[in-house]
Amino acid sequence: MSKPTAAERRYMEKVSKLPCCACGYGPPSQVHHVRKIERAREAGLTIPLCRVCHLGDFSIHKTPEQFEAVYGSQVLMLARTIIDVSEQG
């Protein structure tokens, strides 16, 4: 995996300034790469999650199916994130 470009780092910085797209906590948020998309490591395919929703006992990483059943799909969270980042300017 290659290092993110300057533009990708700027984009991920904007994502980290959004509240968690699951529970609404924050910002700051951790940047999660959406893994349901083949090129998941790209910066534009990221969503903001608080530490608990990202890595906690009930989280996108540890219980992904149950997490999405409660908070919605990562793809829908990604769509909202793209809109929110674009509104930041």
C-alpha cells in the first residue's frame, strides 16, 4: 500500500473533523476505510467514527454485521461523509 498523497491527507483531515457518522460523538473522529468497496484503502472511501464505534467491543471492526444492522451500511455512511466533506469547502 502506498502512502497517501497530500490531497488524500487533506481529505482525511476533513473527515476526522466530522462527528462520528454512527453515534454522532465528536469531533474529532478516527478515519475508517470502508472495506466493502474493493479499493478501500483510498482516502476518498473513508468515514468518521469515534474510537468506540471504530474499535470498541460493539464496533465496525469487531461486530460489523451487528453494527451495520443498528447504524446502517458503511456505503450509506460513506455517501453522507462525502456530502459533509464537500459542504466543508
